[in-house]
Amino acid sequence: MSDLIKAYDAPVNPNIPELRTGDSVSVHVKIKEGTRERIQEFKGVVLYMHNNGTSSTFTVRRVASNGIGVERTFLLRSPRIDRVVVERHSKVRRARLYFLRERSGKGARLKQKFN
């Protein structure tokens, strides 16, 4: 029975490193437009992670033009993700950074974590 379950599980994407809440990441996503396929970069801060086995997700928030915040949720095992680059780790004390939604400018910055 466990072989059947493993057969339906999505394979782990080797291009995604271990992520934590507060990481500044650059997610390279494959976008299909008609017959062409291109890679689009989405840079931002990991707000939270849902660890649910094969349906694990992480949400990235970035501030677009005019100070409008954009959040995007990605599947950890998605073949659409080309690669994820962790640019820096931040020092956070929470698992979910919802408070960043109300902040802008310098108030939305997180302290960098030096290992």
C-alpha cells in the first residue's frame, strides 16, 4: 500500500534549498505564454511556510511599484520552479510574519542574521 502512495507523491524539487521564515529569496518561475516558455524572477521575503508533506507551500511577499505589496504562494515540489536563491537570512522570532503587511519603508525591514 505504501508503494501506491509513493507512486502518487510528487518528486522533491532539488533546486529548492531549505527555506525559513524571514529569508530574502529570489524565486525563478517558468511562465508559459502561448507556445513559448520563459523564466520570471520573483524577489521577496518568505512570510510563512506550510509543511504538509507533498502539498507543502511557502509564501513570498514583495513590494511592487507605488508601495503595493504582492504575495505569491509556491508549491515546494512544483516542477514550475526553476530554482530558488536565498539571498540572505533574517533574524525573526515568529513563524508567520503577517505584521509586515501593515508596514512599509524602513519599518518593514528585518535585521540580517549572520551565521
